[in-house]
Amino acid sequence: MRFINTILIIVLIYYLFKFAFKLFAPYLLNKAVSKVTENFEKQQQAYQNQYNRQTEPNTFETELKQNKIPKEKKKVGEYIDYEEIE
């Protein structure tokens, strides 16, 4: 008799689990899809921010160009061209 009760309990638990899964599966899948979409949007936003930082000019360099501060050029000396003699 205990064996039959155990089998019935196992079958009952199986069908209850199957029923509960049918009820909660759409909710769980919707949650998973929204989480994946959110992570994808975060990655895209981070990539866009990184791209914008790379494409916009450096502010220090921009200020130097705007102020047009000439750089000093050092005079090293004359250039001498040597020729080989055979």
C-alpha cells in the first residue's frame, strides 16, 4: 500500500509542477527577455559614449588651437650633405 501511495504522490507532484510551469512560463520568459534587452541597451549606450569620447576633440588641444600659441623652434645648425668618395 505504501508503494502505491508513493507512486501517486510522485505523479501528483509531476502534474502540479507541469501545471505551475505552464502558468509561470510566460511571466518568466517575459522577465528574461526584458533583462536581456536592458543589458543590450546598456552595452549600446556604453559603446556610444565611448565612441563619442573618441570622436570629440581633446579640450586642451582645442584650447591651444584657439589661442594659437606658437611653439618655439630650436635652431640646431646647418645641414651638411656628405658625399662618398671612392
